[in-house]
Amino acid sequence: MKIRKNATAFFANMLPFGIKAYNRLFNQQVGIFFSNKNELLFIIEKVEMSVSVLKSSQVNLGKEGFDLNLKASQSVESVETSSLPPAHGSRLGLVIPGLLLILTIAVLDQTIVSTVVPTIVSKLGGAGYYAWVFSVYMIAIVVATPIAGRLSDIYGRKPLLAIGVGAFLLGSGLCGAASSMEMMIVFRGIQGLGAGMIIPIVFVTIIDLFPEEKRGKMNGLFGAVLGLASVFGPLAGAYFVDHWNWRWAFYMNMPIGIIAVLCFLLGFKEKERGSRPRGRLNLLNALLFTLAIITLMLGLEFWSREQALNSFRVIAFLVSAIVLCSVFILAERRSKQPLIPMDMFRNPVFSITMVLSVIVGVVMMACSTYIPLFIQGVTLESATNAGQTLTPMMLTLIIGSILSGLMVNKVTYRTMLGLGALIIGISMIMLYRLGTQSTHGAVILCMCVVGFGLGIMAAVLNLSSVHRLAPERHGMANSLVPFFRNMGSAIGIAIFGLIQTNLLQEKMAKFASPELQKSGAAVLLEVKQRAALPVQIVNQLTSALAGSIRVVFVGSLCLVVIGLLLIPFMGRSRVNLTGRSEEQAAETLSR
């Protein structure tokens, strides 16, 4: 009874706090960048109404209202078009809060375990499995995402999202009841499969619900929720560990998820199956894809841990992945019902969107992995300060996502993506210039800049991924954005990790003893070990570590430059405003 009262009090207090934080953030930070501030505040007001009341069966989402019976403005081409009408009869007052809550718990569980797993290990034992709690979850997400996107195109968003939430809640309950680390790893895999189905289907459902001129705002809003959940994840995990029980970090998903999915199921009305091209899932190709991705992710995982390419298991997994990927691509080309239609990549907007998704994944990995290492190992601050350094990045990512969603209707995709990539490139130069004398404030400033650029790009990539694609391909196309982003993170951490570690070893070989070289950067992360070293050695170590980390930002900058060179080839593609042809929109832009 006490736990139940505490849970009720916790969520009752957190919801108003979150809404007030949103209002304060938007009023003081976002509003100054736009003259049309009332439009932004209008969206916030409607979200507050939906979350707190859930009464209305219809919610106006634009300044002039939104007609659920709006029809597609035009047919761009007879084969493929992205002018999709909204889902008729859906009650947005139920659907939007349901989708927001579903997305929140899925994203929250990616970060909440960062502060919970040490306690889990201390209670269940099995310290050797520590990293696998994170790795299995990510592998499951990467595998499930494209398959879920394809299945949602065939069978609809509603059943697939319900299955995804069900798998996620099942995994959450089992994780909370786990009695060993082996069980925890298996159950985290189930959770990851559910999350891999949830995230892409939530965003493609937004595409189904709204015409193009409304999608930017909603993508910005949902992108902001995604960023906010990432910020509050570690804080929520610490709260459960300190005041309740670590198991509630998983159990809390169940009541929230049940309420959220009920709101969605009751409010969302899918298109009639009779109008949907049925198709089917090619099971053989899906199996080949699953095996290829699992072997690739395992190869990258062992590579990042061992920091060497001469390991037999690393080579075995990577070679197997290359073979399986080749077989999968050949099978896809011959299949009448491919899992990932390769002809989509002939569309320059789509293919460049996927390349940019990889680059975004690499940049996010570089910042989230190496900035905390820089804070602890170079500026010699605490692990707590290192972890909190990521918060400014996520907060400015929220701002960038909101602003991008509002601006994307007014300019081309290449303008917004180019702006985001340019800001990220500037931030990489700023990060490269950091050194042993850099202050904590300088690092925070860099993180704010990179987060803002990432937010601008992330919101637009979800829209450009479905540009001029037929509606029956929206699920697959949209699911490939998080897929390639996650693959970029996995590949980036393996390659950059190897380069950074080897460079650090080369620098340390000039002044450090063999024992110290073996410890590497770890000696700087332990206060007692660091205090036992001479000041001169500590200074040399911090300088060597700073120099090795700079290579990561140089590599990221090179990728961003490649992205900037590719973005112009997207042409003048942009959101197709309702009631206007693409030619008319282009004329408006040229004035």
C-alpha cells in the first residue's frame, strides 16, 4: 500500500513539473527565435489539455483548426505520392497522448538502466554480464525496427503497435521479476524487440494521421518528447534506486503502457484493409536480414570491447556478416515482395536521408561516449558532472527539434538539413579545440551547439524519408531512419574506439611505464590511482588523452562535411503544402 501511494505521488508530482518545465523552456528559450510565438504556445496548450483531461474527442492542432475529413490535395504522380489524407474518424484527444506516453516509456528505458544496472549487478551478481544488459537491448531494437516497419505497411499500424507495446510490457515485467543476470539479459532482449517495433511505428502513425503541412510540427513535438525522456531517464533510475526498489524502474512501464495503448486503440481508426495493398512478408529474406544484423552487431560489439581487429571472433562475426548481407541483398533483388525495396534508394532524397541518419548516429555516439570521458579524464571532474554534461545537449536538441518542425514548411529539406549539418560541423570544430585548460562551461557550450544541430536534423529526416513514396512504403521508409542511425552509432563506436585507443597507447609509450600503459585512460578515472601519480605524469596523461579524443571529433567532422556535400543533391524537395503543387511551392521559394 505504501509503495502504491508513493508511486501515485511520484507521477502526480512529476507530470505537472514536466509541463511547467516545458512551458518555462519554450517561453524563455524557444520563443525568442520566432515572431510567431503564439503558434508554439498553442501547441503546448493543446498537449497539456490532452494529457491532463483526455476528454475531447477532437483537438484542433493548428491556428485555424484541423479538419479530419480533409482529402489529399493532389496526386503528384500516378505511381508514388506522399499526399496522404489523415486517418478518418481518429480521436486525436486520445491518440496523441497515447502515442506520446508509448514513445516516452520506450525511450526512457534506453537510458533509465544506466543508473539502475550497477545496483542490479550488486543484487543479482554476474558482473561479467554488465555490458550485455545494454548491448542485447540495442541489438534487438536494430533487428526489429525495419521488420516492424514492413509489417506495419502490410497489416496496419494498429495491430503492430499493440503487439510492440505488449512485447515491451511483457519484457518490462519479466525484467522486474528477474532473479539472475542471465534472465535479465534474455528479458531485456524481449523488451528491445518491443521498443524496436514501437519507435518507428509511432512516427509513421503521425504521418498517417496528418497531412504534410502538419507533420513538421508534430514530428518536432514528438522529437522533443524523445529528447526529454532521454534526459529524465537517468534521473528516474536514480530515484527508484535511492527511494524505492530497482525493480520498479521496469514495473512502472506496465500501468503507463496499458493506459497509453488503450488510449491509442480506442482513438485511432485505421484505413480500411480493403484499400491497403496486402502484400506479404518474405520470411526467408527476413531471416537472412536478422542473421546478418545480429552477426554484424556482435562483431562490432566485440570489436569495441577488445579494441582489436586481429581477434578471431571479431573477424569471424564480421566476415559472416558481410557474407550474409551480400546474400540478403541478392535475395532482395530477386524477390517480388522484398523486405527493403532497393528501388527506394534510387530516390536521391531518400538515399541521402539514410546517409545523413548514419552521420547523425555517429555524431551522437561521439558526443555521448567521449565527452563524459573528456570531463573525467582531462578536466578531472567527477563522474556525476560527466554524466550531467549530456543534459544540455538533449535540452537544446529539444529546442532544435521544435523549431525545425515549425520551419520545415517554409523552406526546402536541404535548407534545414544543411543548417543542422553546418551547426554540427561548427560544434565539432569547437570540440576539437578543447584541451587540458578548457573549462566545464566551454564543454557545456559545445554540447548545446551540437544538440541544437542534431535536433534540427532529426525532425526533418523523419519527413524527408517518405518524400514522394507511396503510402504503402511509409512504414518501411520511416523505420530505416532509426535503423541507420543506430547502425551509425554501433559502427562509429567500434572504429573510433579502435583509433582513439591505439593513438593513446602510442602517446603513452613515450613517457609511461608498461604497467601504466596497460591501464590506459582508466588510471585517470580513479581518484585514488590518479592521486598516487606524480603531477608531471598526470599532466602528460591528460594531454595524451585529450589528443586521442580529438581524433574522434576530426573523424566526425569529416563525415559531416561529406553530408554537407551530399545535401545539395536533394534538390528543391520540400513539404508538399495542401492544395498546392510542388511547382507552385518551388515558385514561392524562388520569390
